[in-house]
Amino acid sequence: MNMGGPSKLTDVHDFLNRLFMDRDLLQLPFQSKLAPWIAKRRTPKIIKQYAEIGGGSPIGYWTALQGERMAAILDQTNPETAPHKPYIAFRYAAPLTETTLEQMQKDGVRRVVAFTQYPQYSCSTTGSSLNELYRQQRRLDPNGQFQWSVIDRWSTHPGLVKAFAERIQAKLDEYTPEERESAIILFSAHSLPMAVVNRGDTYPNEVAATAEAVMKRLNYSNAYRLVWQSKVGPLPWMGPQTDAAIEGLASQGHKNLILVPIAFTSDHIETLYELDLEYGELAHSLGVTGFKRAEALNDSPTFIAAMADLARQSLTARESPIGKQFTLRCPQCTNDQCAVTKDFFAKQNSAR
């Protein structure tokens, strides 16, 4: 499960419209009318951005590749649960959740692991995907053909941490010894509105936990900071924003910065356009001569092995792999759908 992205430019409007209509992500006044207006207004700008990274999002390609290689590992290491087949359920782009469930029904699938590709849980990402999965499951599978378990978060899984550390070390090795000593690592994650954070969303803590675990594996070799990107609109969001951090560090004379997309498991517009083009151009304009971006996890064998390990645990665990964090709603949660969704998947695990 992931947010997905438009595979071609003609898909951008529908992608944006679904995104702005999602009340798990945004709660707007008169949303049914305002969301289409915002989507239409932003479409030309976003089309231009996708055009600059090749005409569409690569997230579908990378997600399919990761799933296929994960399943191949599981077929070899866990023959008792074979054969394994990956299905993609994107929230805002094809293949959508309902389309995927329909295909799974046609294929006769019975046992399903709902595997979020957001390592750090947020109500606006994994929570939204699971709410949609629950709604479509109840509509399409009222008799319970599918038997579910859920991987809802995995922010400090050793394999994930190792994969990020390998990507960062590869960039550190590109510097001279003197440059490497002074390089600053900027862990950049998609920001959240403060209204979401203040109601108790666990995302900021989990992203910080990933960054800290990665730096521990790197033996705290460099100075580092956690920064936030992709703010939209006038309301307060988490900071410092990534571009503001680059500006501030440049003004202090720092020349060597490594951006790390710590909350993304593959390349998409936030890495290829925002980090590489927008922030890359900003850094160079400010005299940051040693600007680098750690490669996204994409086809990392370490990362895909971590995915297989998580899926294996979910398939074979005798006790529920869902932790207590999943069943606990945000202290200030106002979305009753979250309670229903959490209860359904928790009971599925207990019954299994």
C-alpha cells in the first residue's frame, strides 16, 4: 500500500482530485466542491513538475519491482506459505484499492498481508490507506473471502535502517576525507500540518526514531538534522522546512550537505523534483558546492530482504504481529472510521 502517483501526465488531475478529496488527509470546508477546484487549479503546475522528471511518477515501477523480488525471496525461504504474489493498492492512482481487491477475488486469493510502504505510521498515510482498504473490503468481500494481517509500521526494522545507512555511506564516500568530515546529513521527510501533529499523530516520533537508528548504525559519523518538506497552504506545518534549513546552513558557511529521503521507500516526485531539482538548485545558488542526495531505496537488496523478513513474520506469526500502537487512536482523534478500521484488522489478526 502506498499513495501512488500518476504514471502519465493525463492522470495528474484525477490523482490530485482524489488526494484533495481524502478527508483522512485533509479536512476542508465544503470539500466536495473545494477539492475539485483546488485540483483543477494546481494541475498545470504539477503537470509541469512531472514533465521535468520524465513525464510521470516512477513509484509504480519501483513498487512492482520491490514486490516481485520480495515474493521471490519468500518463495525460496518460506515454501510452506508459497506461492507468494504481490499486489499493489495505491490510494490516489491506479491500481486503486478497489481494483486490486477485485483482481484478488478473481485470482482466488485467500490469505492477504496488508503491507504499508510508509515505514513510519501516520493517520494521513497508512491510516488513510487502511480506512480505504476497510471500506472496499466491506463492500466487495462481505462474506470474508480474505483473511488479513497488517504490517502497519516498521520504522526501526534493522534491515530498513541498514539500507538507509548504506545509501548514506555511499554518498559520504564520494567526498574527500576533509569534505566528509564536515558533511552534514539532512534527513528530509514529508511534513504534516500541526493540527495533525497536535491531535497525537505518531509520525514525527517514528521518523525521528528512524533517523536516530540510522545515525547509530553510522556510529554518529557526522552532524545531522531532521527537516521537513512539501508544505502546502498557509496553515502551520512541522518545521524546519528543508529549503529553510539549506538556506540557514549555507549562510553559516557549510558547503557539504547530504539530503536523505528518510520517509520514502522509492523515488517519486518528492525526491526527483523537490529534492533534486528545487533544493539542488537552491543549494548551488547559495554556494553549497558539496550538495548530494542519498539514493532512494528503490532496488536495494538490503531493503527488499527487509521487506521479505517483515512479510514472513506476518505470514507465520502465531500471535498477532500488530502492536499496541496500532490499536491506540490519537488522543484527540475525531474520525470514528479509524476506530472501526483498527478494530476490524485487530480482530482479523486475533482470529488468525
